[in-house]
Amino acid sequence: MRFLNYLRRNKQLGVGLIILISLTLFASLGRLVWDVNKAYPLAAPINKPPSLQYPFGTDSQGRDLLAAAIQGTYLTSRIGVTAGVIGLCVGVILGFLAAYYGGMVDAVIRWVVDVLLTVPGLLVLVVIASTIREGMSVPSMALVVALLAWMWPTRTIRSQVLILRERAFVRVAKLSGSSDLVIIFTELMPNLLPYLGASLVGSVTGAIFASLGLEALGLGPMREPTLGMTIYWMMFYSAFVRGMWWWIMAPVMIIVLIFVGLFLVSAGLDELANPRLRRKV
């Protein structure tokens, strides 16, 4: 009840959660009530506009675009969440190691992060994805995106831990004889949970954006109907020039809803994590 009252005050978080929950239900329940096997080529007549039989129409490969939208939302979310969680976990480990222990450990981690942040990330991902293009699958796509998803979380989490480790409660814990792991997991981590939640949303957003960019270039899992690959095939077959508006509408609208939902949730969590913005419940 208290959480619902807070959502009434933090409208950004509430609206964002509603959008993301709606998309989750669309992808999960849709897989139960609609045949997602029709999301693959030669499963339906080609180039059919929306109708009762095919509510979102079909494309030039003979795919039911409603099935492609359901399966694409699921697969794209899976890539983003997997890569975002991996990136955040690595960022948490490296950020805590660098900030809490300092010294040479901090110097090495900070140097590696600073160097890699100067490298154009999308260019690196394009090179990596190009080398494994033939064997690209949804799990491998998530791993490729996760390769560079840990650098910003490492830097930002390090800065937060540097601030927290100087607080009085951490010094008291050290004087009481608590081990480093106990201090990290019982003193520092709980205080960073709202910030880690916002960081996870940011990591997932970046991972989805990177995967869409690679897939739009034709470097994703070619057979899988992810949202990015749907856009790639849409451009490949010149759907816009041919007036096939229904092929364009579904993936673009879903992508817009995903990013709007993630942005609103991130803004809402930032308010929760930032004492200057936090509202009393």
C-alpha cells in the first residue's frame, strides 16, 4: 500500500512501470494465445495488409507480423536484460573493488575503463559481430553487447562507493571488527540499491539500443524475428517505398514504448535514489 501511494506521487515511475508491464504481458501472454511459429518465413501469405486473420499484416518473407511483434518483443527484451545484467554485475564487482580497496587495484581498473571509454563502442561491436555473423544467435548477441556494457556502471558505481566509504557508519563498522565483505554486503550495498536499480535500467536501455543498431546493420541473428532484424528486413525489402506501412508501424511503436518506459522508470528511480529529488511518501 505504501508503495502504491509512492507511485501516485512519483508519476514517472508509475507510468514507466505500467508501460513495461504491459509490454511484458504482450510478449508473455501473446506467446500463449498466438502461434509465434508464424513469426518465421513462409508461414503466411506475403505482403498482406492488416485483416482479421493477420491483425498486423504480413511481410515479404511470409511472416505474420503480429507473431513477429510478440516474439520480437520477447527476444529483444531477453537480449537487453541479459546483457544489462551481465554488464551491471561486472560493473558492481569492479566498481566496489576499485573504490573500496583503492591503491593499485583502483589505478588499474580506472585506467582500463578510461582507455576503453575512448574507443567507439559501436565500432568495436560491429567488428566483433561481423566476425561471428554466420553463427549469431540470441544468446551470442547478448554476450556481444555485454562485452562493452560494464564500463559506465564501473565508473559510476566506483564514484558512489568512494562517497559512501567515508561515511560514519562505515567507519564504525570497521572499528567494530567487521570484515570487508560484511561491510560491503551489509552496509554499502543496501544503501546503493536504489542507485543500482537505476543503473540496471540504464544498462538494459543501452544494451537494447546497441542490439538494435547492430541488427539494423544486418549483424544480428538473421533468422530470429527480433525487433532490430524486423527493421533490417523492412529496409532490405524497401517497405517504406512500397507503401507497406503496417510492416513499419509495429516494430517502431514497440521500440518507442520500450524506450519511453525505460526512460520513465530510470527517471523515477533516480528520484528515489537522489535525496535532493526524493519526495516523502
